[in-house]
Amino acid sequence: MGLNKFITLVLVFCITVIVISCAKNPGFNHAALGLNGYKILVVNSNTTAPVSYTVTMYDENGNFLGVVVDYTNIGAPVRGIAVVDLFNFVVSLENVDRLDKVNVFGERSLFASDTNFNGVIFDVERAPDGSFFVIEGNTIERFDKNGVRYNSSATPYINTTTTGLATCTLNTPRKLAMLSNGNLAVTNTGNDIVNVYNISGATATCVSINNGSGAFDPVAMLAHSDGSTYVATNLAANSRILRFTGAVTGAATVVWNTNLSIISTPTAMAEMPDGTILVASDGTDTIERIDTSGQVVTTSSFIRNSYTGSVTDIVVVGGE
Amino acid sequence: MKLLSLFVILFLSLESRAQSSDISSMFEAQMGYGFAIIKNPTDAEYSGIALRGLYGYSIYNGEASNLLITANYKFSAMDNTSNDSTQTQEATFYGPGVGLMYRAAPLTFGVDYNFMKVNHKSQGTFTTESKQSFKTISAYVEYSASFDTAELGFTLLGEYGTIEKSETGMNQDQKFQNLAAFLHFKYYFGLFEE
């Protein structure tokens, strides 16, 4: 074989390699990242040393997968999380007063901020139309799917008092839940009631209030696929989980009565694919798993690590 | 039927043009570069070094061509083209296979059926390792320059397969595609005539 033929072969090889490797379209293999199946995202905002403001990810067995995003360095407690799709979610951030869009790889970008969005930020919830509701002080702001604040004026979408029921007052609201009938429910620790708003119009209307939680600080709330709405009270000695109707009407059934060695001052709840409920127990710095009849599913805590103290929100996403 | 007709035309055409040879078996070593895509839900693209070895046993020696049954082994070590400082993925593909090779010098055509495995190693935001098994079909074309009973040349290989959801835990199967270019060295055993 002549030298020229050999050089030609090498040149053809090199050109081919360049051609087949130049069509780059970035993306990771999600199965290889362990992103198959369902994933649990836990929001942690521990304001006492060691301070940590993170979103961590776990598989459906509670195994730690990684810290998705960490806001500790910028001093922004993460107060809530709302799922956009399998790979993207929106977090509400206190101190910096904004919503960030974050993907599972930890890439984050500003989603929403506004000069009138400057109070104390808590939970964020996504409505079926793609808009986002966020607790700000004793009001609730609304942003559309592009992050644009609903009102151009300083008036929030849901003010401390609003049309509908005179007794429907936002008083230290903490958690939001989208109910199956399209209404928005809000827990209030200041007046111990759950407010329910019709959010289908340009302005919200309060349609009902429920004080069936007792004077025990209702905080965590979960609109469950079984048609019920679960509310957890987190006054230290009355850490209970109650079941209401889906519309949060009428009296509650006690699903979990106080047992502080397992669940103490619950702060967040989420539904697992099998219908069981994850409960963030702030007093024990753990995440527990119970079924809808109040039986503990995982006898030893479902998740317990340095990120399960001061949990502010939990969501379950998946599966691909 | 069209494919069979095309193959017959190709066979007759090459049979009339190619160099005559009579071989008993063949060994081939290949070294090159591959570019793979695993689809669903995103396109995860990998590139890296690829190695392939074949042993062929002649089952037909014609006037100007040979038909061999082959056994092969593939190996490639690839990196995800999206790797950055926060997340990396490495994939090592390997596995044996069997196939058919039709040689009509200077060209060679072949198909393989392989039993592949892939080891995934992810580091960064997500640090995990996983292994999956899948099967692939490959087709390749080679151009070779010969000297005595050896040949040097160039191989272009296309490979296609499905990684089933039972392997990954995903809701859907993943499609696997690989395009590789090799420089090859072949050595023929048995009588070899030009």
C-alpha cells in the first residue's frame, strides 16, 4: 500500500470523525442520573446554625440523590416550591423577595419579582392555568405563567380582607393548596382558619372559611387524590393531622392524633404515588410517612438527614 | 424485496469488479471514534473512543468475493457532550455479537447483532452509577487497501437499538443510536490470491 493511499485513509477517517461529532445538542440521560421513577423534592430553610436554605432530591424510597439548589450563600430562605413539569419548578424566596425557576440540574433563573412583591414571602402554589400564587405577608400575590404580576397596582390579588365573607381574613397565612374544584385554600396560623377562595375571576372571592382545626395553628395542607383535604396543626402539643372534605367544608376527622415522638410540629405534607402521605416533622427534624388512616408506613423515619430540619415544603414529581 | 434486489445487484456488481480471493478466516482490529445518542426524554449525546474486534470464518469463497460469519466485540468509552462543571456523565458501552460479512475487495459490507451493556457513571449534582443491557443491530461498510494477507482501511458503522424501560425504570423505552468511524487492520488466514 502506497503512502498516498494510507494518508487518504487517515484523512477520510479524520473528516468522518469531525462530521459525526459536530452535531451537538446538549442533554443528559435522565435514567443515568437516577431521575427515573418518582422523585421527592424537599425544601429546607433552617435559619439557626448551621443555616441552610436548600432544595434536596430523594428517590421514592427516601434515598438521598443530591442538593439540587442551595440559596444559603445569598441568605434567601426557600419558603415554598411549585412543580412546573418533571424537570422544572419554581421556588419562593424570602429576603430577596422573588420567585426563581430552577431545574433538576440546579440551574436557576429569575422567574418573577416586582416592586410590590416585597413582604414576608411564604408558600407558592401553581394553578392549573399555569399561574402562581404566593403568600406575601397577610396577602396573596398572583403571577401569570410568564412571571408577570397579576395587578399593575399595589393591590395584591387577594388582600387581607376581600369580597365574599366578612370573617374571611388572612392572618399569618402559611400554606396554599389547589383544591380539586379549582378553588385555592389557605391555612392561617394567626386566626386558626382555612380560607377558601374562588380564583376564577379577575378578583378573588372568599367562598368559605373553616375553623375545624381548632386553635392549634393549621399550617401544612394537602389536597389528596382520595378527594379529601388534609390539614396538619403544628402547635407544639397539638401536632395532629385532620381530614376535611375536598372543599374544606364541615367538621374534620382526626387522622393522626398527637404523638410527638414521631410527628411534632408538622410543617409540610405531600402525597406519594401510592397515596401515602409524607409529613415534615419539625420537632424531630425528620420526614415521616403515614397512610390515610394514620398508620405509620415506615417505622423508622422515612428521611432523616441534615436537610430535614425546618422543612418548609415537599413535592413529589414523576415519573418519566 | 427491494432490499433483496438491491443486495443481488450489489453482489453481482462487486463480484464482477472485485479482486479474487480464497480465505479460510480473518481477524480484524479496529480503533476509532464514536458518537452515540440515547433518546427519551431528552437526547443525551455521547462521544468518545471506540474499539472493535472481529473474527470471521469464511462460509463462501466466490470468484471475487467472500462471505464470512463473524463474531465481534465492541467497546466504547464516551463522555456526554453536555458535561460541565456541575454535572458529568460517562458511559461505557461493551458487548459481544455475531454477524455476517460480505467482502468484495476493496469494499466490505457487514451486519452485526450485539448483546450490549452500558455502564453509566454520573457525577456532580447527581452522583449515581447504573448498568443496563440491550441489543443492537449494526451495519457497516469498509474500504481496505491490501498488502499480502493483510489490509488497512477505514470503517463506517451505524448501530441502532432499544434500551427497554424495564432496564431503566423510565416510563418509555430509550432509543439508542451510534455512528462510529474506525481505522482497521485485517489479517486473513488461508490461501489469498490477487
